[in-house]
Amino acid sequence: MAGNPVNYSKIAKLTTAEAIAGALYIMNFKDLADSILNKFKWGHTFFELNQDLLREYSNAETDDQMNEISREYGLAA
């Protein structure tokens, strides 16, 4: 979910910075993800809204686990 003020809490309406930070977080580059979003007043909001999902994705070890997490959160088609 977006943490930016324009698309707050909307699914799949991330800014480029949010998308990059989310990917970095999932790949365990958490400090780099933080440094990107710390440039924005609302950056912490993205992590607050998505902390559980990002943590689960970062702990997944297979594509099947990633897909299952997506289904659990209602993100899979």
C-alpha cells in the first residue's frame, strides 16, 4: 500500500521511491531502503503500512511462498 499523500493506502499506486524501497527491503537491503524513503516526510508511513507484508516477503525462500503470501493478502489475481 502506498504511504505517499497522493495515493495513501491504495494498493499498487506506489511512487517509484516506494517501489524501489520495497524491493530493497524484501532483498534484505533494509538500511538502503530506509535511506531512500527517509528523504520524504511520508516515507516512514510506507513501512508502517506494509511492515508485516514486507517482513513476510523478505523471509520467503521460494516463489511458491511468495505466491502464497500474495494470496493471503489478497494481492494475487
